[in-house]
Amino acid sequence: MGIILGIIFGAIAGWIASMIMGSKGGLLRNIIMGIVGGLVGSFVANLLGLTASGLIGSLLISIAGACLVIFIGRRLFK
């Protein structure tokens, strides 16, 4: 059940980040961006000394991380 919730959570975070950044992609890309964004966002938050409390905090960090991944991807592959 945890893996399925992680995929759904990643899809939501990736979808919101793609809407914020104006990125186009399908469901699979949103899921991948959300999961990678969650990892990147958690890493950056830990470096800054921030902690996520609850589902909303985790979602916000995942969205921020996914936006960062999209931004870096655009710069690298432009």
C-alpha cells in the first residue's frame, strides 16, 4: 500500500510542478518528476535545515523539488 500511495503522491506533486513550470508531459513523466522531485526536495530541505510536517509539508517540498528538477533539466537539455 505504501508504494501505491508514493506513486499517487509523486504523480500529484509532478502534475502540480508541471503546471507551475509550464511543462508538458504525460502521467508517467509526472510520476517520475514527482518522485525524483521528492528526493531532491528532501535533500535540499535537509541541507537548509527545514523539516516537513505532515502530508501538506511533504507535498510542498516534493513540488519545490520537482520544479527544481524541471528547471535544471531545461538548462541542461536546451
